[in-house]
Amino acid sequence: MLPAGFTIVILAAQFTTLFDATAELAAPLVVALAAAGLLLVPPWRGAARAWPAAAGVGVFAVFAAPTVLSGKATFDGYIKLDDTATYFAMTDRVMQHARSLAHLAPSTYEATLATSLTLGYPTGTLMPLGIGHVLLSYDIAWLYQPYLTFLAALLALSLYVLLDGLIPGRALRAVAAFLAAQPAILFGYALWGGIKELAGAWLLAMIAALLPWALERRARAAIPLGAAAATLVCVLSLPGGGWLFPALLAAGAIAFLGARRALVPKAAVLVAATAVLAVPSFVAAASWLSHLTAFGKESELGNLIGRLSGFELFGVWLSGDFRVDPPHSLAVATYILIALVLLAGAVGVWWAWQRRSWALPGYVVIAGLGCAIYVPLSSPWVGGKTLAMASPAFLAAALAGCGAGLAYRRFVEAGLVALAIAVGVFWSNALQYHKVWLAPRGQLHELETIGNRIAGQGPTLMTDYQAYGVRHFLRRAEPEGASELRRRFDYLTNGKFLEKGESADIDRFRLDGVLVYRSLVLRRSPAESRPPSVYALASSGRYYEVWQRPEHPPQTVLEHLGLGDANQAAAVPRCSDVLRLARLPGVTALATATRPQAIWLGYPPVSGDSRVTVTLAAGGQYTAWLGGDWYGRSSIAVDGHEVGSLRMELNWPGVFSDLGTVQLTAGRHVVTIRSARGGWRPGSAGTPFAYGPAALSAVDAREPVETVAPADARSLCGRRLDWVEALR
């Protein structure tokens, strides 16, 4: 069985990544085990697999739809949950060095690992992702979404087995497994990049499917069940092993009702297999358990708004966002469909009881008791995850109830109930599909390229909030994010720090803090300042510029006088300030730089058109900029000719995107900013955090830094400059 075999991949990699010396053996070991499996149990033998495969492929397609229909190789949940960036960081490290941070230079990447990986954060669910990266040499970021959808497919395969004997015909059973694998809350977590929720849901379903199978066979049949239980502990950490208590109760009930032979040997094998195979989790728990106190606090919401409704457990939630209640117009339909799931689920459990098909009742017991344990005793954040992992059980039971109707030849009633449940599930997930947040492929791929180019040329500073840059893509360049967890003090000129999520121009940072960094990766914008004179432009893309200084600069910057403000990089300095710099002890020259003026176009409406008339003093190449984030297609046109456009560009506030460049003449021009929302595309109904402003700016001629002798300092007075520096 594929779902059971996949646990071996996770467990094998968990053992090899216990130690730095063996971490890189994970991928070769898994390849060797896969080859052995193909030889011992050829996949072309055995029962027909077409219909379970159809269920798995169908679920894979549903969970992959937002990314696939965007037309870009990206992943879901960007900004909503930047934990994904931490998962990338941990996967990068654990596959090469286990949990060791030896010889890793101080950086945001290192600090992220020090507050997660070295503290024993569970890595079980990351193992296949890391192995895929090793085998394919493809960045983890672009493998993440296929892996999540594969976990959803594994859930469908497990549900197909659970429903055996309860729904007549393989085709109908495949349809039921397809529907039960996509409850609204689990689909919503998947759109957040919820890797542990999907893995947990799959493992709970597989454990329930294996319970009666193991009890009906010889003692060694308990080994796959032990492997599944150990994998669950490795995925959710040792406290997540609490899910095994309901599983043990379900196993006891199944044994009492059915298979009672050789229970003691089976129990001994099960306990031994679980204990031995879960050793990596026990090792990690030595550090991780002391950091779990927050997970029981009522105030620990994570990215939730409050506690989730327990009604979400039943798979239908017509809100478009599982964090909030359905709107008034859909509330009645939501609760009617939930009641239908409850009623059909009760019939399904009764039907399984009548058929002595114990896997489904066991699954419902595991899901229900697990929720009863975790939801009231844990934080809202953990409680929400619990509901998501348990939710497929109740949809599966409801569809089994429809199977009972078919068995009793109540075709119309069973068909109508199944259709209503299917409509509720698809409707719920369609609403969420239209509000998904997809990662900006262009930005992140550019950072991937930069990270490869400047590897070993750190330390590196990013001044915009970009968790994926400093935690993953730039990891080999000692990256620090000015508004991220960091090891260095990146003070602003006012003596403060940036708060998480904030961005700032390089001129707002103190000179001594900036010069620590050999490389600067700066987000382009219409009001972007040039870095200090010791830095030279190494590369420029659509989103980022890379500036680097020599390891030993030939000149020392004594003082950097930043000019301009948040709206304009350049301004006219006070002559007294320029002369003061020229009189500083040891000054041999003054340096200065210029930047083009930004022409602001205001904040356009979130949907529709905005027209602005501008008068340009000079002709030339101009870049069109749009700030903030948007979910449909936004474009800028000048005099009726489109300059450029971008679709679903997610940014933090204060960050701009380059929409394109156009040749313009001096004089009057009409600029149109257009935002088109709606339609079938993923995320088309999303609401921006901050949309705008728009701007035009002349393309920077990249003139070299200008230097003047101290005696000629007055020549800089009255000029519009980016900054002035005193050099020695």
C-alpha cells in the first residue's frame, strides 16, 4: 500500500538525520529502500489500482489547482503564513548537517534555525521534501506545493481503503474518497501551506485503516501500524502522540468486537515497533518539550482571529476563509449542510457497524476523541490544526451513509444527500480558491538567482521584509533582514529598529551598521537611494539590485549625510551642512550621488480605472511603478498605450513593483492605472492589504559617484542630491 510505504521514507530519513555525519545519507538510503521494495513487491502485481489511483489523482488535481491555474511554478499561502520560510530553512540544513549549526555564520538564517531546528522542532514532515531536493537538484520552494498535494493524494488513498465494503463498486468508492479528502478546513489550511495538517490528516486515516487489518493477522502485521504511529509522532512531535490514545481505545474496541486472537504478541510488537521507530522524536523532545508552554495559551492565535468553530469539523464552511464565520446570506445553507453531514455520518457509522467494517468507526472515534482532548486543552492555534486533521473522518462517515442508502436501494435519497454534500464541499473550496494568496514567483526566483550568485560573499543585508529571502534563498550569503530575527543591530538613523513586516530605504540606516555588510540586496523603488559610495552595483533585476563593496575599501566614509525623504530620494542640502563635512578632520574629498525624481500618481481604486495627468520636464525612458499588493491584473498605460502589467503581485506595505518602461517626450501625458478583479483565476476575490501608490520615474542613468575636493564644497550647494559623504 503506497501510503504505508511512504512512512518508511520519513522514518529512514529521520534516523539518518539524527547526526551530522550521516545526514547526507538520507537520500541514498531511501533510493536503496525504494529499489528493494520494487524487487520484493513489484507494483504491477496485486489487485486493480485504477480506481484508487483515480481518487488520488483527482485530489492531487484539486489541491494543485490554485498553483497550476496561475500558470506559475509557485506555492500557496504567501504572507498568510511565513512559517513556510522557516520550513525551507530547516529542510535546507537538516538534510546536510542534521540539527547542528556548527560553522554557520551569524545571520537571520542561523537565528531562524537556532530558534527552531536546534530546539527540537519536529522535522518528520520535511524529510520527503528534502530528499526530493537532493535527488532533483531543484529548489525546495518549487517542490513544496507538489509535495503538499501529494500528501492530499495519500489521504485519498487511505480513505479509499477505509470505505471498503461500505460503498458498492470501486468507482463510487473512489468518488467518495475523492470528496472526503477535501473538507473545507483542511483545504483552507492547505492554501496556507499547512504541511503538518495534511500529513497529520493522512496519517490518522492510515492508522485507522491499518487497525483492523493488523488485528486480523499475525503479530508481525503490527509493524506497519507501529511505523504509521511512529511517523505521526515524528511529524507532530511527542505531544502529538496524544492522538495514539484514541487509536489504542479504538484498537481495544475492535479487538473486543472481533479479532481477539494473540492480542498480547500483537500488542508487544506494536509497542516495540512504535517505540523503536519513534526514537528520533524522543531525541528531539528532550529540547522541544520545554518550549511548548505557549501552545496551551488561549492568547496563542498564530494567524487566526479567534478560536475556530467546532462545526468546521464537518467539512462544509461557506465563508471563503475558515477563520471567519459564513456571511449572513450563506449561514443558513452552511448549517443545513452541516446537519446533513452529521445525519448521514451517523447512518454511515451504523452501517459500518452492521457490516462489521471496523476501520470507519475506529476512524471516527480517533478523530472525535482527539478533538475532545486537544481542542479544549490547547491554544486556538493548535485547536484549529486539530480540527483540520480530524475533519476527513466525518465526511467519510457521511458518504458511507450514502453507501448504506445505495445498499438498501434508496438510490434517489442517497444520491441527493451525496450530491448536497458534494455541492457543499466544492462550494466551500471554490470560495477559498478565489481568496488564495500565491507566492510571487518572479520576486522569489530573482532572489534564488541572486543567492546563487553571491554565495560566500556575505554578510548580506536586506532592508525590505522578505522572510523567504533571508531564511532561504540567500542562506549561503549570511543574510540579515533589517525587520527580521537577526544577530546584528541594524539601527535606523533615529536610533530605533524596524518592526517585523516593515521596510525602509538604505539611507534610513546608520552608516556604521550598513558598512558591516559586504553585500546589499535592495528592493527597487521610485524613491530608492543609492547605497554609500564604497558600494558598486553588481546586478539589477526587475525587483532587486545587488550592491557590493570590496572586503577592504580603498577609502573610509567618515560621515554620510542622507538627503530626501520617503517620497524622494534626493533633495537640496543646506550649504552649512556641506561645508561642515568639508571641514571634518582628515577629509580628503566629498562624494555625492544623484537620483531621478519620483512623479507620484496617487492611490488608485482597488477595482476600476484611475486617470492622472502629468507634465514631464524632460523626455526619456520612464519606469511605471505600483506599490502594495493586488490579486487581479493591474496595469499602467500612458496616453492609451499599456506600459506593463502584473497579475497577483503580493508585497508588504511600502514595497513597489516595476510594471515596465516606456519612452516619453517632455510635456503633458495622461496616465491610466487599471485594476481588473474577479473571474476564474485563483485569488481573484482577495482583498489587498495596501494598494498603491503609483508613480513614474526617469530611468536612472547610473552616473558614477561624483567626488570634489573639500575646497570646492560650495559647488554642491543648491544642487538636488541623494546624499553627501566625507571621505578619507
